[in-house]
Amino acid sequence: MSAGKPAAEGSEEFAPQRNSRWIDLAVIGLVVLVLLGGVGNAFSNSDLLATPTATPSSDAAAVEACQEGGCVKPPDDLCSGRAIKAVATADGQRLYYTGDHPGYLAIVAMHVERGDRWFCTAAGAETAGFTPAPQG
């Protein structure tokens, strides 16, 4: 109750809580730290900032880890070097990109329902009907 004014019947008057702003700021700071830590981990575990490594193109010693027709999930742990991305374009072209191709990192989404696949070797991609993507 305020000094001099009686409280209305049926209503309650609450005293303001002290230091509630500090608690709010601490919680917000903790949330920001967790979010920034998650973003940092996402970038450190991805290939977004990685430099492309050379992949074997038609080396006789290279072995195709994917079955005939390609893998529907990235076979990074099965391939030596960076997996080859093979995409079926909207206009019907079937192109593959090696790790040293300038457009390799630009391919972020692979649409397996459309026919996109991963391969360990260029020979495997060519056997499946894909051709090398133009360099320019």
C-alpha cells in the first residue's frame, strides 16, 4: 500500500523487485554466448571456409567408394580428398565439380531427388553419365 492511499478492495500491491535488471542482463548475456558459440562451431566444422584440396581425377589407384550411380550422402570419410559433387541442372545437364573447380564451393545444396550425387572419382561420375563442368 502507498502511504496515504488505501488499496482498492480486492487488489494487491506488489513491491518492486530489486536487481531484476541485472538478472535479465545476465540471462541475455548467457544466451548470446551460447548462440555465438554455436555459430562458431558451425563454421569451424563446415567446409564453408576450407580451401579446396585436389581430388584424384582419373588416377588408376583411386577407388570409387560409392556404388554405381553415386552416393546420396557425402562420402567424405570414404574418399581420399574432397568428394566430387555431381549435379543435374534444371535444363537437364549432368555436370560434376571436383574440389579444385572454381564453382565447387558455390554448390551448397545437393538435391538427391533431382539426381544430384557425390562421387570419389571423376571416373565414377563419368560412368554414371556426368560430364566435367566448364571452368568459366
